[in-house]
Amino acid sequence: FINIYYSNMKFSKRLIKGKLIKRYKRFFTDINIKNKIITAHCPNTGSMMGLLGKNNDVWISKNNDPKRKLKYTLEIIKVKNNLVGVNTLLANKIVYEGLSNNLINEFKNSTSIKPEVYFNKDTRFDFLVNKNNQNYFIEVKNVTLFRNINTAEFPDAVTSRGSKHLITLIDAIKKGYKSYVIFLVQIQNIDNFKIAKDIDKDYYKNYLLAKKTGVQFLAYKCKIDPVEITIKKKLKIINE
């Protein structure tokens, strides 16, 4: 057992280490803990490409809420000697903490940070930030894919929802907002980020269109270990 102290993270106080057996039906993972098999919730709807090798080390949290059918949640997987944060539900909490603690250079000393703000009746963005009397919409994308040991990529599967967000961020610019996408790289030892255009050509096309229209793209990697996950440093986006 490893003691864990999270600011704004809402993890249980300790993570339990085990070995991955398999993921199935998208939301279930079987995990071996000291020769006992338990089923944990997988809070990641992506393909999790490259992460699901049998016997990979994993860390899970335990929740004693009596209403929960699955008491355990998959949090971290170790792949190619890299720890990867796979709980996409934590991405916004990590970014909120980063915004609040001035860890994201572009938004240092913001006046206000509002999560989950509707732009129109169909779309809400992850954050509305005010800085120097300018409003910024921010959409967060959690990144867990790395096919090259040094480069993180997004997406890991076709994402029509991601393309929709890009198109709506363009609309926000036309209405006087500034628009940003933050790719939150929950992978250790990564120096670069790029769009995986071979996985989703439409997303790449919309990325180029959004960039041309003025949407700003940032990639920040996390310091990730079984004790804490925090934003560490900005990464270079290499398919500019």
C-alpha cells in the first residue's frame, strides 16, 4: 500500500498495486492483487492503445461508498517503464489545480476560473477563465497514447466529439472569446506532443483549421507517480 495525498483529486488515501489481467466491456478491468482477482472500474472511454498488456503493473484506488458496485478504480498503468494516468475523470481536476496554482504559464494570475461553462445549449467547455478582462474558453483533452518513447499523441481513436469541440471553439473566437485546447499528457518522460493524424484524419483537419482561425493549442505533461499527479512542464507540439 502506498499513502497518497491529493489536492482536489478526490482519490482514496492509498493506492493498491497489482497486475493487469484484462480490460473488457470498456468499463471493467480484472486485476491480480497478491493472487486474488478483483474487478475494478476503468474510468477511460478511449481505446487505451498500447496500455493494456497483460501483467502490466497497475495502481488502483478503493472507494467504500455502499452505492458503488465496483469498489476499486483503475488509476495508473506502467508501460515501457513509464507511469501513465488513465483516469480521464481526473484530467479536469489536475488542470484546475494547475490553473489555480499558476502552473500553466499562459494563465498565470487569472482573475477567475469557472469549470463546466455552457457556450451554447449544445456545448459546454471545461473552463472559462478571465485574465486581464479577457474571457478564455479552455477545452481539456487527456492524453495517454505514446507509440514513440519520446512523443505523446492524441487521439487514440476516432473522436467526432473532439472535432465538434474544435469547430465550436472557432465559433467562440468569432463571438469575441479567446479559445484554447490543453492536451494534458499523463505520461512520464515525454518531451514532445503531436496530433495522431493517421488515427483520425478529420480531427487533424479540424485541428489545422482551428489553428488557422486562432485557437491556441498547448500540451503540458504531468509529474506522475503513485503519490501525486501534478502539471510539470510545457511540451513542444511537433506537427505545427
